[in-house]
Amino acid sequence: MDQKQATTILSITDNAAEKVRTLMEQEGEEDLALRIGVRPGGCSGFQYSIYFDDEIADDDETFEAKGVKIAIDAMSVPYIMGSEFDYVDGLMGAGFAVNNPNVQGGCGCGSSFTC
């Protein structure tokens, strides 16, 4: 996949890329990819699944952005298209966030969404 097509699926902020690279170094394994997906669940229908993975399927969309290898399964691509992956560190806590233009609503607790 070329870089232009990859960035239309998902972009990653500098803060998120730096945090992901730090966490990958702590894992001590080579060839890890940041896997971002959407799974059924939660009170609104979908939840994000974000973890490090060393297994890439043939139908995964894979690309590198800001030094981070990213893998997205084919089923998740339409739900993630155009999103931004960010890392926020503030008074209310720290963590990764997906700023997704496809989200039409979410639950009160903020852990799930609808598209």
C-alpha cells in the first residue's frame, strides 16, 4: 500500500508515535506491529481493539507511519477510515484515543461507539 492510501485509512500523531515506539522498545521484540481494529461489543455496538501483534494476515492493511508499523484487519478498515490515532496525557489521565469521523454516537462511559 502506498503512503497516500495509508494516511486516508489512519493517521498517527507525533505524541502517539513516540509513545508507541517507547512501548515497543519495552517489549523487546523485533517486528511488532501496532494492531488497531474494531470489534463488536460494549453498550453502543463497537469497541476498539489496540495491541501489539507479530502476526500479519494476508488481508491485513499494513503500512508504516512516523516509524510505527500499523496493521488493520480488512473488516475494520471501513470503520476506521479517516481516523487519527493520538496519545493524550492530561489531568484526567493518559491514554490512546482514536479520533474517528465515522462515529455517530457513543455510550455514556465512552468505551464503545456506533457507526
